[in-house]
Amino acid sequence: MKKSKKVWSLLLVLSLVIGMAAGGVQSQAYSVPSNMKWWTKDRFGMFIHFGAYSYYGHGEWAMQIEGISKQKYQQTVAAKFNPTKFNANEIVKYAKLAGMKYIVITAKHHEGMAMWDTNVASFKDYTGKTMFSLQQYTPFGKTGRDVLMELKTACDKAGIKFGLYYSIIDWNHSSQTINGDFTKMKSMAARTAYIRDMKAQLKELVDRYDPAIMWFDGDWTYRRKAPTLAKWWTKADGKDLYKYVKSLKSSILVNERVCRGFKLGDFECPERSIPEKAPSRPWETCQSMNDAWGYKKDLENSYRSYKYLIRELVDVASKSGNYLLNIGPKGDGTMTAGSKKALRGIGNWMKKNGSSIYATSGNPFGKVPSWGTYTKKGKNVYVHVTKWPKNKKLTVRKYKNKKLKKVYLLESGKKISCKGNKKGKTKVTLKVTKKVPNKKDTVIVMQYK
């Protein structure tokens, strides 16, 4: 369903209000392991959903939602996927333009197609004869190209961290059949063999592409105790998978979806939502630009405004979180016009205001003001104003009773005068202009001595 810009604006306001009402979004309260420091500093990344479903243009869940059989899906969709116009350098250019510091791309989604030349024998098509991979099942294989390696190389050159997404459920694999929204195992023996082969594929990915992040999904068939054929993924499996991936590369970051709900993994990853209160450990929310992850033709005119996306990024940073924003390239590999426009818009703001996001901790105060929020880094508290005062007076909190050295607009460096900058005062009043400096989010720097 398409949504107007007015509706998206209302949704953003409601989201921010809910988060603000909770209060207590104190600055970073969790400890950060050494291997995660780069990730918590970067704050902003790009998610890429790209697979055979991109050719079909109905989204990555089309096979399940539309009830398409394995045979029909593979013959009419996967076999025609030919992304010859995939341009890793262009994608990385736009990621960097937007201020993104890391990229996570789908190596294998629920549809089961491997986006690399896998050699694990059980991952074949419905006939059991041909490997179900981009290189061996599609016309693209004739090019001899490796899109994952192309993106990895482009990321390395640009100084951007590279990560991979991998789905635990597999609609194509011979061990499973689609069961409602998820999958059902044929037998316990098939389950054991599949987990073994899944690990073999993960070893291929880590050995070949040396990812900084392994982002799991498709763990919905989970249960706490012994597996059943319908609920075949367990907490113990999640622990074992996490341990296995870490054995392949100790510094790699792994999300909680090795088996969600049990506080596993290195970070939490709520989807399309921002917690009311800052979580007690590292976290990242993933968001789409237009309610689609994989390319969906009928949503190409429904992109959120970049003002909406910027404000979500700020809200996430104010709670010491990371923001993973998705693009869904078309079946030929090209980026959509809507995603380019959004990334340019975000980039224009980040170019001047990125220091209020990168390496920051969250709001250092107990409450969130009605006009916006705060982030903090070192001696600076960043005041993010999304509701500009009509009376040209903005009352802000002071940090730990310290005296201000300087107050200025981050974009222009223009100084702002304040009243109440005295010892013992918990608030100061800033005298601002009538004209709003930045309608997306105006950032004022409060620099303390």
C-alpha cells in the first residue's frame, strides 16, 4: 500500500514521541568489546537486498507469498536473473556520499540462491543436478564475475567495512518445505545434514570474502529446547552457530539472529523500529526506504523523504544505536532512482553534520525535550532541533553542571549567545534566529570546558 509524504511525516512524529515519552535514554550504558569499537563509532551502514527476487520485482518474499513452487520459481525467476549492470563502485560511491561506513549484502536469502559460486553439494536446484548459485544457475555465470568480491574490493578501496547476510531457513533446499511463513524439516537426519552444510557454506563465505560482519536472519523456527520438524532451530543451535562463526574469524561481528530472543550474538537488531529506551547492549535497527527490502516495482513511488530518514538516524544515535538503511537494486543490478535521491539527500546533511552522529554516545540527560534530542562526544553535546522555537528562545539542558566554553551552529560555525551559563544552573537559554537553519535537523554544538 502506498503512503503519502504526509502519512510518513505523521509516522515519524509518532515514532519520535513514543521514544521521547519513555525518557531515560541515557548515554551509552553498555561496555564495548575491542572488536566492536569500529562498529559503534561508525553508527551508519548500508543494507543491500539483492537476489533472484530482484529480477521478479515483487519483493524477496514473493516465492512464499505468491505460493510459487520451487520448480516454477527456479525456471521462471531464478534462471532469468542476469545482473550484468551491477556496479559495485557506484553503490560504494553512493554509500560514501550518504556518510555510510559499512555495507551488508545478502549472500543467501530465504529463496536459497547462493550469490557466490558455492561448492557445497546439497545446495542444488529442484532436480538435484545443478548448483543453485548465481554463477552456475543463471546466464550471469557466463560472465565469470563475482558480485560479492566486486563489492568487497570496492569497499576495501573506499575504506568501508564489508559484511554478509545469510538466511538460516532455505525455501529451496531439499531438506525443507515451505510451511506457512517459514519452513519444515523433512526429518531429523535432514536437519543435521543441513546444519552441517550450512556451516560449510559459511566457511566458504568467511574464507573467500573475509567479512567484518555476518548478519543472520531466518531463525524464526526457533524454540528453547529440543527441536521438532516444524520448530527445528533451537537456542543450542544458535549458540553453536555463533561459536562456529567466531572460530572461523574471532573478530567478526555476529547479530542476535543466530537465534533471537535469547540475548545471543554481539548486538541486537530490531527491524523497522526504534526501542523506546536505549538497550543495555550494542544494537542496530535496519530500515527500508520504501517498505521494500528486495526490489518491488509497485513501491518505487513510495520512498520516505530523506528528512524522515535523517531524523530516524538521529533518533537511533541518540540512543547509542546503529542505523542500517537498505537499498534494493533492480534485477539488472542497477540502483533505483529513488534510492540514489535519498542517499544524496542524507549525504548533504551528513557532510556538514556527521560529527554529531559518528562516535557519539546517546542523550546524556534523563529526559528528551519536545523540540528534538541530544547526542554527545567528548566535550561536546550536540543539540538536535527538529521543532524550531517561534519565539527565538531555546531552553536546553546543561551537562553535569559544567560551564560552557562555546555554543555554535555545527553547519556554519556561527556563534549562539546563551543566558544562564553559571555554576549550579541545570539549564541555559539559547538565543536563536527566526529562520530555521536546517529544516531536516539543525545541530547546535554545546562545547564545554
